[in-house]
Amino acid sequence: MQTEILDGVLLDTEGAPLSFQYAGKSYLVCSKPVRWYSRKLWWEIAQSAARGSGQALLEIEMWRLWATNNDSRLFFELRHQLPEDVWEIAEVA
């Protein structure tokens, strides 16, 4: 699957996704999102990272959740790229 950037991601007060836009449709999160952190391939970014840039360059915030629209209920794995604040779909089923 090609990485797709999400638009219109709305978050709760703890930073968990509540809703987002995917494939031209609005999705509402209908399960408790599960968050964990993954590591970026540091050797791919080592040349471009500024010294002392921080932990956000190495860690990727990941979320697993169920979301629904008027037509379907899908399982999503989302990636939140920091410090850019970009949301991407890692997997959808």
C-alpha cells in the first residue's frame, strides 16, 4: 500500500484521533484508539538530522483503531510523524 496522508484529523484532549478524512470520505473513530511508538530507520536520516534535534526524529507515534463512515467500518493503523505533525495511513483493512 502506498502511504497516504490524511486530512482533517481531529484529536481529543489526549492527542488521540477522533475523526479524519480518507479517500474523500469522513471517518469517525468508533473504538478506543491504541497508541504505541515505533522507531524510524535512524541510519536513513542520520545525515540530515541536526545535532540535538531530539527524540521526535527517531520515534513515530502509531495508532490502531476502528473507524466508520456511512458505508463501512474499517480497521486503521495510523502513523503520526513528528515534528512535522503529519498523519499517514500505515494500513487499512
